[in-house]
Amino acid sequence: MKKIIFMVAALMGFTFASAQTNVVDTYNQSVQALGAKDYAKAAELLEAVIADGDGEEDEAIMGCVENAKKNLPAAYQGMGLRAAGAAMKAQKPEEKDAKFAEALSYLDKAKAKAKAFNQARALATATAAAGKVYQAQGGGYYNAGNYAKAIEVFSKGYAADKRNTDIAMMLAESYFKSDKYNEGVKVCSEVAALPSPKYDAAIAKAKATMSQYTNNKIAAMQQANDFDGIIKMSETIADKALAQKVAVQAYFLKKDYAKVIEIGEAAAALQTDDESKSAVYFNLGSAYNAKEMRDKAIEALKKVTAEPYATPAKAAVAELSK
């Protein structure tokens, strides 16, 4: 009986040693594959290390599994970036799309593995890489004037990473170019609401873009004397400062000077830059002047500091002060 137990124990020891050797050897091969940038082979080997070694208590195997979990997201990311490079070189649109799809599929795997293995840095890296792929693919459509496809691609990229302000602004531009004003403003408003100071540059760009396309839309509606349409549009703008600035201008153009006076000071207080604040005060001062409230008009117009409003405001103050 003792002899049989000894033989079984010896067999178990042999099996354990064999498992250890296989896992360690496979891991070493994966390291070589990664070094050679054979990412597909590396991913296959790393998956095998994790599958065969996970749950083992041997320190050597545990070390291999731990390192494999760190390296696997990088292997899939390498496959994704290589496919993205092939997409950039492809001549036919269908080849480009197929390679971009392949790239994003691998990068999704990289993100999934990083998340499963609690690899925060790897997850951030793979997410950023996916963002660049979405930008490259969507940018091609945008440059070709195919804004519908650009929106399709950028929307996916923005949904995957709401903090990717480059994709967000390209999506907003695509909406604006497609005459989808409300959708473009929504994206810009989301960027403008990101925390400062980390996103200050993006916030400034979002506000400038939103203001530009809002002014363009107002100009078109103004030519049609659709002042009520401008007021209605202002009610849909999420950025309260811009919404109030637009409303003040629309009521002034409508010659509803009482309404301008009613909302003007509060609207000016919301503005975050001198030009916008000056625009509101110029309309407010002009409304007071139209209502023959001379002192109030001078007071408001003196608060106008930025062009193109400062020069006519000073001229108006000089005239009213005579």
C-alpha cells in the first residue's frame, strides 16, 4: 500500500513539474514574440499562459500569469495599431473601413482585458489609441465632405470616451456642417461643461465654435426677420450665457426694448469674456436710449470695453453726454 501511495505521489509531482514547465516556457515564448512585435502570436501565447496557469499556487506560475495579464492588453493594442496603420495606407474605401473595423475590434479587446485585469494604465492607453483611430477614420470622411459618415464614426468615438475633446469638437463641426445646429450645440455645451482648468483650452474652443455657428444661424434668421425664431432657438441652447446673449440680441432686433431692459443685467452677469459682456451691455444701453432713459443708457454703454462694440459705444456716450 505504501508503495502505491509513493508511486501516485511521484506521478502527481511529475504532472505539477510538467505544468510549471509548460506555463513558464509559454510565457517566455510570449516575451520573445512581443519583443519581435509579433503581436498576434504574443496574444495567443499570453492567453494560454493565463488559461493554463490561473489559479495555480506555484510562485513561478503565479508570476508568469501576473505578467501575462499586464502584457496581454499591450499585445492586442499592438495588433490594433498595426491594423490602423494598414487602414491609413489602403487605397480602396472598403479596404480602409475593414481595416479600421479590425483595428477597433482589437483595441476593444485590449480595453476589455485591461478592465478585467484591473490594469488602469493599460485601459487608458488603449482608450486613447482607439480615440486616435476614430479620429483618423472620421477625419477622412470629414475631409471628403461626407459629414453623415463622419458623424457616424465620431459619434462612436465620443460615446466611447466622453473626455476626448478632439473627437467631440470634430463631431460638433460635422453636425454644424450638416445643418444640425441643435446637435452641434449640445456637444459643444457638454465640452464647455468639463472641469477647469484641465480642459480650459477645449472649453474655450467649444464656446468659440458654438458662438460662431450661433451667429451664422442668427444672421440667416435675421435676414428673414424671424426674430421670434431666434428667441425660440435661444431657449434650446444649454449654455446659459450664450442663450441669454442671443435672447437679448433677438429682443433688441425685435424692438422689444422693455424685455431687453428686463433681462439685460442678468444676461451680462452670465458672460465670461469681455466681448460677450460688451455685446450685451451695448444692446442694453441702446435699449435704454430707445426708451429715452439717458442716464441708464450712459451707465450701460460705459461698461462696453471690447470691440467691435467699444468704439460705437464711446461715440454714443459722447453724444448722450452733450
